[in-house]
Amino acid sequence: MIVTVTLNAALDVTYEVERLVVDESHRVRSVAQRAGGKGINVARVLAGLGHDVTVTGLAGGATGELIRADLRAAGLPAALVDVAGDCRRTVTVVQREAPGATLFNEPGPLITPGEWDRLLRHLRALVADAAAVVLSGSLPPGVPLDAYALLVGLARDAGAPVVLDADGAALRAGVQAGPDVAKPNLAELRAATGLAELGRACAALRRAGARAVVASLGAAGLAADTAEGRWKAEPPLSVDGNPTGAGDAVVAALTAGLVAGRSWPERLADAVAVSAAAVHAPLAGDVDEAAYAAARERVRVVPW
Amino acid sequence: MIVTVTLNAALDVTYEVERLVVDESHRVRSVAQRAGGKGINVARVLAGLGHDVTVTGLAGGATGELIRADLRAAGLPAALVDVAGDCRRTVTVVQREAPGATLFNEPGPLITPGEWDRLLRHLRALVADAAAVVLSGSLPPGVPLDAYALLVGLARDAGAPVVLDADGAALRAGVQAGPDVAKPNLAELRAATGLAELGRACAALRRAGARAVVASLGAAGLAADTAEGRWKAEPPLSVDGNPTGAGDAVVAALTAGLVAGRSWPERLADAVAVSAAAVHAPLAGDVDEAAYAAARERVRVVPW
């Protein structure tokens, strides 16, 4: 079983409007809602790839209830710790005949020290059976800034490998506890290390504690710096679609490859192909199987 | 008691962001929520002016519960008919250091014929004691297009005067039943009549059935076409602030003047002053009392 942790679970709401114009009033043509937050999206992809997953993290309030109901409807096993605050929403506005999306991310509920302690106890029990632990996404207010360092340590104590997808201070703190893989995107990697050049930034994040770094480069694919070597994995062609879930698909595929003990070049090729298939799917967290198979044959993995 | 009807009640959510850029991702700095929909905002202003009000309309789902809870917290008596669907949200995005607002209005829940019948029975009982009835705002899906004509008729049968603030087909149908006052804004008036010139458009709406028409002209104030004469009421100076609730404040003041039997010039001067005070207040539905008193002394009402 793979455990994905979503500390700041969200209800992802998508509005379709005719055309988005700042300072105007818009009639929303359609409203779609689903459970979100990066860890939940990773779990969705892992389940789609055939893995046993358990979604955990923090959820509360009426919005938390909607998140739990959507996870049940999707058949995703969840063991979320209840909190008093109401979960956040994210609102994504898409235009009817234009690519791209405008996102509004609420900060999330204030977590009390008691709720955080309950999560730690809960997770300690859960990771005893875990093949891997995924720590993904932003921290809600009230959670300690070194939250991911505590969770990485807790998973490693239980012998479970850890994949970390975080940003800013949460990423910097988390890598110090030695996650097996850190997966920043290029902007996050640069911000966390203060270094613009990809190779130097990856090396700096490894020196800080990450055992391997996989940087996602958008349409250019992935760059990995690992104990076994450095590779770049390039997608077959640029893929049109919804890039929101692309990073979560990369995390899911890297975790699946870690659990299966595949070689780094194989893991990276899988991750690029799964990501291309996720971009092709209309909703974050879904994967288009035909697009995966087509992409997987044509990914190029090269040393750098 | 004044009854305000909100068929498409909403939870009005306001997001503050640093700067709104289409196709980018935004961290929401603060989230504010309150019960909304035009009829509820009108009730808030009427209560602030010291009137006995009852909020009615349709509300359902988890969002409906949040609307009811906010009305209770505000001390606004509510008798809403429960529906199965979830009430809509509106999302208003404001930028930290810029005026203006970007609005996203969800369509609202699908109302069943049975729910609509329940509303009619409920309202028939409620208007027996009403000094006036306010019909305000959009229609949710499933409600008959001539909903406002039915409700105007129902109120008039009970001897209660009616103020109608609607748009498009709902306005065109509603005026045919002879409301005492119709309050479109200039764009709504032009769209409903197909006439660009203010005087001719007002006259056409009266011919269609409205006993009086008050058109709101934004910063230029109000224009009224009534059986007693035609007046324009001009605000003392342009008022900076949040214009979202200005039209609802006009409706509230016009209704209060109708109930009190004040002359049309008095009603219009009050309406412009209350509206200026509402624009001055940070949230739709609130009225700044000092701003009201200052504006009231300086409104000019002139025949046209």
C-alpha cells in the first residue's frame, strides 16, 4: 500500500466562463467539483495505475465532508484526520475557447497543535504497512514549518521510502530529513536553492539532504540527479491540454517506480509518459491510457 | 413587515489577491463569506434603516445552510423554503491595491416544480401581513420564466405593493403583472425594451405594465418616470468604494419610501443618499450612516 499525505486537502472547483476579463462580471456556465490537493491527485493517478493507495491528511468542515464524499465516490480509500476548521477550495477559471487556466488558491484552515499531534500519531500507525509515502502540496496555517521534515523522519523510521513534492520553506525543511526523492519544478528548485542553473541547483538540494532530485521542466520533461547518475527525460512532443495535474502524475509514476525497484531511466520514462497522459486528460488526476502507451514508446532518456 | 424574496440566494465569497492576471495562479490572501443574492442585500439595508423585514426565497444544500447561519448571525429573520439542490456561490475577486472587482456568478440549483409550488403557497401566506414585497435578483434554473409575474400578482392580490429588480426575460415578464416600481439599471432597461434613449425606454417599460420606473444610472444617480411626474436625482459627488450593493440600497430606500407614503422627490433623494452610503461601506448590504446624512443634504432632485 502507498500512503499519500495531503495536509491541505481542497475541494477543486472549476468554473467555465465565456471569456475572462478583469473587473467584469461573469456568468459561470458550468461548475465542476472534485476532491483535490496534490496528494489526493497523486493517489488518483496511482489508483489508476493499479496500485493500492490510502489517502491521508487533514480534513474538516462542510468542505471536508464534500472532499470525503468525492473520495468515496471515486473509490479512493481515505483515512483523513478530522479537524475543526473548514477545508479550503481552489477555484480554477477556464475560458470556453481558449487554453490556459486562472487559479485562485484559498490558504486552508488553521490547524491546532492538538490536531497536528493527532495527525502524527495517526500517520505513525499508518506507515507501518506502507510500501512508500508521498508527501505532497502546501501546508495549511498552523502546521509547523518543518512539518515535512517530521513526516519524512517518521516514514523513514518505519522503513518506508518517501517522495516529497513541496515548495519554499516546506521543501527546504523537508529535504533535510533525507527523502528518497524530492520533485520540485524548476521555479521551486531555483527558489529553494537560490541557484538559477539546473545542475548546480539539483546538486545543492542533494547536498541539503535529498537522496535524489527530479526537477520537472514543463514541456521540456524531467531532469534527475541521483546516486546512480544524472538523466534527462524528454517528452515525445508538446502535449496540449490541462497542465494542472502533470506534476502530480510525475510524482505518482516516480513513486510507483520506486516501489517496483525499477531503474532510474525506466522510472523517468514512465513519469514523462504518465504526465503526458495526465495533461491529455480533461481533469487533474486522470490519466488517458492510450496517450500513455503512445508517449511511453517515444520518450527519450539521455545522460546529462 | 417588508418581505424580500430571493429566489436564487447565494453565498457571496470575496477573495483578496495581490494582483489578478488571467492564466496565472493566485494565492488568496483573505476569504470573506456572507449570505447574498439581491433580495437578501435589500433586507440587510432595510433592517439597517430600522425596518421589520422577513427574508424569503429558496435555499438548499450545504451552501444553503451557510446562508441560513449567516442570516441568523446578522439577526435577519428568514423564512426560506428548503430545496434539494445546493445554493450557488458568487466569487468576487478584489485586488489589494486597485479599485474594481471581478465577479463569477454560479447559475444556482435546479428547482423542481414541486419546490416552486411550495414557494408559491409559502409566499401566499407570508404576504398577507406584508407592508410591501421586494422581488429582486436572478432566477435559478427550473423556475418558470414568468416567475416574477406570478409573484407580483400574488402580492397584489394580498394588497401588498411590489418593487421589482430583475433583468432580461424575468423583468419583461414581471412588469406585465403591474409592479408598483420596477428598478432596472440603464443596461437592463435598454436590453429589456430594445430602446437606447432613457426617456423612451422608461415610457416603454411603463406601457408594458410597470406603474413607475426608476432607472439607476451608476455615478449619475437615478431617473424616475412615475404617474406623478419625471425626476432625476443626482448624487452630490462621485463616491469611491464598492458599487456591488448600490442597486440593492436603491431598492431598499425606494421600498421604505413607498411604505411610508413619501413623495417621489423624497424617495429618490433618500435612495441616492442610501446608495452613496452603501458604496462607501466595505461590504454589500451595509450602509455608512455618516455618509448617508452627508449625502442626503446634497442630493439634487430635478424634473426632466
